[in-house]
Amino acid sequence: MKERQLSVRIDGHDDETEKIIRTVENEGIHIKRFDITVDRKCTTLRLTVSDAERAEHILRSEGYDVDVNQVVCIQCAGTPGAVSAVLARMSRENVAVESVHAFSQGYTAEIVIRPNDTDACERLFSYEKGVRPNDEPAAIFKY
């Protein structure tokens, strides 16, 4: 499923990250997932939320530098070979990965992909419930 991901550049202090999270949550916006990347120049907090447009407006009004990107969020089996099957399918269809964040909990893996073509990527993983290609080693389904 396509979603808007907010990327907020911050000065790297833990209290600033907590302030951003609290600001969004205090407005009744659910944070679905987030991650933090730290490099030499800045810290970037990436969020997917229940109301991206409103969260973007709130954070900008608080003075934060916010970028918005389309990502595709999918779930697959949390077993060996499932994540590579997702990436292999994208490769076969010439959909490049610009960034990806994946994690597994129990028997399910969640993958947040920023591809070069979000529409094509979403089509690759938008199946009718219970249907999957025979060449996939693990069930892949729309999140």
C-alpha cells in the first residue's frame, strides 16, 4: 500500500525526537512506524502516520524542515527468503530501491520501500487475498 512518509531533519538531540513524536501524537495522529538515521551532518526522523498531510502541516508550523516521499509498505512472511523474494521481484520488473527499512516480529516481516516508481512497486504487491505467484518462496501480501 502506498503511503506518504515524512522525513524530518533535526539537530540530533534525543529530546527533539521525543518532542516531534509528542507533538504529532498530541494532535491525535497515530504514528504507525518511525526510524532514525544519524549521519555527520544531521539526524533524520522518518515517520509514517495516520494523517500525513495534517502531521506535515503541524510540523512545518512548528518550524521543522519536512520532506514528503511516497513509500510502499508491505508485509511478508518472517521466514528466510521472504525479503529477498520481494527484492528479486522488484529487480525482475526493473523497480529500483532508493531506500528500504525492514523488520520482523514473529512470523511476519514489514518492509517499507522507497522505490523509484511507487505505482509500479505497488502493482507488484497488490494481489487478491490468498493469491500469490508460484515462484515466490513465501507468501507476500498487501499491507
